[in-house]
Amino acid sequence: MNKVLKEKIIEAFTSVLPITLIVLAASVILVPMPSGTILMFLTGALLLIVGMGFFTLGADMAMMPIGEGIGVQLTKKTNLVLAIFISFLIGLIITIAEPDLQVLADQVPSIPDLILIVTVGIGVGLFLALSVVRILFRIPLPLMLLVFYVIVFTVSVFTPDNFIPMAFDSGGVTTGPITVPFMLSMGLGFAAIRGDKSSREDSFGFVALCSVGPILAVLVLGAFYNPAGPDTGISALPGADTSRDVVLNFMTRLPVYLKEVCFALAAIIVFFLIFQLIFRRYQKHQLARIAVGFFYTLVGLVVFLTGVNVGFIPVGHAFGSQLAASSLKWILVPLGILIGYFIVAAEPAVHVLNKQVEDVSQGAIPQKVMNLGLSIGMAAALGITMVRILTGLHIMWFLIPGYAFSLILTFFVPRIFTGIAFDSGGVCSGPMTSTFLLPLAMGACEGAGGNLMTDAFGIVAMVAMTPLIVIQLIGLLYRHKLRAFELIEPEKKFAGDPGAITEYPFEYEGARIYE
């Protein structure tokens, strides 16, 4: 086996093992499960581990180089209008092809799938183009986020209440395993060509703005459609009485996800081939490596999506519905916190973000710090969601103060943390959220007798919001430590550009700040 692939699979195993053990323990102690359901879950966990290993290697070999190359090339040799148009087209294509978006669209039958998907795609495309404009004209990210979130919450006043949670959820699901690596690397490519002291901090923020676009677009769509709770729910869940049933469930669904992933990657491959024919950026050996990377990505995503969709959806729904209907319903809150803390490591795009953060920050923000921050943020999101489902509190009681606090923090933390924080919100809400946490929330809502549209939907929105606060609080700690170093030995200089000392001096005498 390829040595790097083996390392990726071992990393995936350590990421998935905790959540697997939690589910198994809970199925014995709290919610007894049929043996067939547990076998499907264990099979799904195994497929998830293998799929995540292949996917992360494929992203490193194909998605990241392509995105970065496109960003660099558009900045160097393309006029502004063409760069904006190409960015819009990229955003539209990769969003329409994102498998996570199809999962959300299937849960809202009151809106035709095509209309919802195209609306979200247009929102992402427009805001990806705005992200390019932001980097080229060096517009501060906090300013753009403040302006557009004010617009989002203003528009939400005129949107039906039962539409708001789903609209905010759409901002999270669009930034899935296909879009995130591409956007992260594209931002890095656009910023790298500038080479000034603020280029590294501007390399983040693409995912952040592209999460705002679909929220705004779907809120506007709410003026024309008004989906009702009873029409919404999880489709028929796969059951299994024997081991043969388990195998048949996975074999039946595998071709479906193979078709979806092939469609998604085909859109990117076609765009990449046209790009290569025009600019001739990549050499033969690079093209061969990218081709292998696409194959790994294809295998990884198909195996991953098959595992989580078949193995995790029934377990998540059963946990939520049975616990919420029992006398132990409030145990959903601590259980949700525990699941949230560990499940973030099973999101494939999280590993891509954490690696880029460590690389861009020259090791000053290690992956283990990002993992800790995202785990705390996800735990808070799941705890709040379960409280909201059990009490029926409106989601705006949490979103408005949460985003207000997040936006206020942007004026006090180093700028690089703003981009990282708002990017992390979109990255955390990936396929594990849509295939395990959303069914968990919908099951809990059904068990508690709540409204699916107003109570269950919104979990993705909470997952996308809480990391913004946690990562920026880490940024405040980061700045405090830097000032402490300055006070102790003011004559010493940090590595890198002394002029950037208040923004992102990444190392102090060769040591990581957080080690």
C-alpha cells in the first residue's frame, strides 16, 4: 500500500474511532438497536475510514493544486471582468455538483430540487466572485462580513419563520468535501501572487463569504415558497434483519453515490481541461499526478458517502426519536455535546483546513489547536441544538447574538483568525452533519412532537456558527501571548516581517506559540 495513503487511513481511523465507540456504548446503555442496524453502522464506519483516507490524499494531489493554480493564473494574466466571470462560473458548477446539497434538497419537497439547487449555486457563484474582488482590491474581510450579515438578518425579517432555519442550513451544506479543498486552495493562489505582508491572512475567507451567498439567496427564495413542516422528513430508512440485507443495502446505494460523485468531479475535470488548454500551466508529470489524485478523490468520496449515508442515518434517527420520546429526553443535551466534540474529526474537509492553517501560519497555529477549537465549537452547537429542539425556542434567539458577537470579535483579533474562523464554520458542516447529525435532530424533533422545519432544521446553521466564536477567542489568546512576549523582552524581534508584528508574527525564536 502507498505509504502516504496508509498514513491517511490511520489518521482517519483515529478520527472515526471515538464517535464509533460512543454510538456503540449508547446503543447498549440508552437505545437498544437491532443487530442489523448496528452491523450497518459498523460497516459504514469502516467504509468511512477507508474513504476519508483516499479522499484526503486525493485532495492533496488534485484539488488543492488545481485550485491554487487557477487562483494564481487568474490573478496574473486575466482582466478583472473575466476573472470575476470565471470565479462565478466555478462557484456555480462546483456547488450544483456538491452531494451534500442534494441531501438538503431532498428534505424540502415543497420546493423543486432543481430550483433550490440552482438558487444556492447562484448564491455561491456570486460570493465567490466577490471573494476574488476582495483579495484583488484588498477589502478587509471583517467589513464585508459585517455588511452582508446585516443584510442577511434584515432580509430574514421578511422571510417566513419556518423557512429561516433551512436557509441558514444551506450556507453550511454547500461548503462540502468537494467545494472546500477547491476554495481554500483557490484563495491561497489568489493571495500568494500578491506577496505582501497581508497576503497570508487574505488567503482565508473564500469559504466564509461563500457560506453567506446561499443563505441570502435562499432567504430571498422564501418570498416565493413556503414549505410546511408535515411535508418534510427523512425518506424511508434502510432496514436490515440479516447480514445479506446489510450487504444489499450498501450495494444498492453504492451506484447512486458513484453517479453523484462522477457528475461532481466531471464538472471540475471539464473546467480544468479547458483551463489547461488555454493557459498550459501544468507539465506532463503534474498532470499525471493530478489524474491519480482525481482517482483517489473519486474512490474516497464514493466509499465515504456510501458508508455514512447507509450506515449512519438510521442510527442517528433512532437515537434521536427514541430518546426524545422517553423519560430520559434531557440526556440528549449531554449526549449531543459528547457526540459533537468527537464527530468533527470525522469531517474530511476539516483535515484539509487544519493542514492549510498550519502551513500558512508557518506552524504557529498547529493542527491540534484547530482540532481542539473546532471540537469545542461543535460540542456547543449540538448542545444548543438539543436544548432548542426540546424547548421549541426560535433559532434567531441564538443566531442573532451569536453572529453579533462573532462580528464584534473580528475587530479585536488578528485578521488571519477572522478568515480562519469564518472558513471553519462552513468546513465543519459537511457530510457527517447532513447524514448523522441532521437525522439525529429530526428524530429528536419527531420524538418530542416538534416542528421539523423550525426545530430540526437549523442544526447545520448552529454547527456553522459556533466555531466562529471559539476560533476567534483562540485568536484573542494568541494576541495576548504575543503582547506578553513583547513586554518581557521588548527588544527582541519576531521572525518574519517586523511590520506585521501586531497581525501575524508566527514564530518566536523558532518556537510555536501554542506548543
